[in-house]
Amino acid sequence: MRWTLLVLSWLLLLTLGSKLIQHALSGPTSEGEREAAQTVQDIFIESPLSQRPFSISLSALPTKHPYSSEHRRALAEHILRVSPRSISARLTLAELNYREGMYRETAYHLSRLIELDRGNANSFLDILVAMSAQTHSRAAIEEILIAHPVWGDRLVSKLAQQSDDFDFLIALSREYPSTQSATIGALIRSGNLDRAHAVFREFLDKESLKSASVPYDNGFYGLTGAQPFNWRVNTSFARLRQSGGLEISFFGQGRPWIADQTLKLSSGAHIASFTMQGTLYPGAGHFAWSIGCIDGNEDLLNLSIKQLESTPVTISRVLNVPQKDCSFQRLRLFGVAGEFPRTARATVTNVEITRANEVAAP
């Protein structure tokens, strides 16, 4: 039975291929076109199950001729029967399907092209992004994304760079958690910091939300949470340790940022505490913490760290958050160049910011 089905399938492919080749032979009018068509027929006779003669015919057809669409579709579909990985055939079908309003089929072929032609994957992703921006074709993209293709997060991240449909982006980021920072970044670029912070909290699971500290992940454990309301770490100078803490190695040149996070502190007095240990050298590079208002130009705290011990030491300072123009703040750790370059090493094990009236009296 299996061999019978195989032979029948083979005969069907031969029959379909023969009809397509005959169609190609009937079309040419000039001597050169007839010679090219005869060459295609010769290739078919020699290798009837090869996609080559059909690909040649497909590339020779004019794309905008009113009578060519049907034949182009037939050729492309046949090529996929004998060669499912054909890029030209899928490109042709994606184009024809889109022109005819067959958006699900268009999205399907584009999704396969992303996997088959990785060198041009970004271009195909851009087309899917454009389709998702149109109400008549968006459903087709959503259907593809429901299957969680390996490139789905790349598509959502691209959408976050271009789309201002934030409800759509938020829904997609719930399915693709790695894109949550990109979606929140889009909200921030639109000037909607309050909604961005609210969405950050919505993305957290109940346990993370319940135990959230200020700053978030104050022990540098690498907790799940979107940036910039979670730590952003400059991997050229620092890394998160598996056991918690931020391990830093600064070469003592320039003033690079090492870590930062956006905060939402209420107005009034707060106490910021930084627990660190490490090795610094007099006159060499050191570190500095700063907290400033995002909405204004006011610096609330500037703390230079020029001495550290081999055991953890906590350094605390008071800062006052004004009532106006300071709804959100940016906490930053910098490396600061010294008189001569020498590697400064440190580990930050805890950062904590509390309201001054919540700190217990000694």
C-alpha cells in the first residue's frame, strides 16, 4: 500500500509538472523565448522531479502582467511540492496571497522564510511588523505568534520600536516576557512614565510584587522584572553573582555608568544606604552613586566611594525628594577616573532606600 501511494504521488507530480512545462512552451513568441522554453523542457525531461525547470520558468514570468498571476501561483505551488525549502516559491506565494487579501497564508509563508533565509530574516520581520499595524491583517500575525515561534520575541521587540498601540504591545509582552523591557521603553518614550511603571508592576508575578523592594532587587539577585524599573547593568564592568550581589571591575578610566535603575519615590526625606566591599587605591579610580530627578535637573544625592574594606560596609545618606518636577528618579552607579589608571574592584551586596520617618531610632 505504501509503495502504491508513493508511485501515485510520483505520477501526480510528473503530470502536474508536464502540464506546467507545456504551458510554458505555448507562451513564447520570439525565437529566443522558444529556445529558452525548450531548454526548460529538456531539463524537465532529464530530471522530472527537480524544481530547477520550474524555478527558471517562474523567474522568467513578468510579475505585473495581468495574465501571469495564475501561472506564477501554479508554478510556485508545484515547486513547493518538489522542494518545500524553496525561497523563491515562498516569496512568490507571499506576494500573491497579500495582493489577494489572503493574509493568513501570507503570514505563514513569511514565517517559513524567516527560518529558511536567515540572512534576510529582518526584512521578513519588518513586513510582518507592517502587517500587524493594519487592522485587516493583524489577526493573521496574532495567529502566528500564538504558536510561539522562536523568532516571536524579535518580532514583538521590533513592534515596540514602531507601534504606539500600547494595549496590543502589552498583551504581546505578556506572552513574550523577554520583550517587556522593550514595551515599557516604548511607553517611556511616549512620555507616559506613570503607565510604564504601572505596567512594570502588572508584569510581575504575585510573589515578586509582594516582596518588591526600593530599589527593585536591592540585593542584585537577578530577579525577573523589566528595565528600567529593574537594574540595567553595564556588562563591560560588572556582572550579577549567582549568590547575589553586583561584582565590579573598573579600569580607572573615564566616567562610565556601571548600573542604573529608575525609581518612583514619594516626596519627602529618604535615607539611601549602600553596602559595599572591595579594593580601591589612593589616587586611582573610584566609584560614585547618584540619584537625580528625571522630570527636572535637580540632583538629590551625589556620593563618592573612595575607600572600601575587605568586609561589607554600609554607607548611608539623606536625600529629599521635592513635591514638584520629581515624580520619578534615576539611581546610578558610576566609575570615576583617578590621577592614574588602576583597576578598582568592588561588590555591592545591598542598596536600600527608605523614608526617613520609617527608620527606627537608635
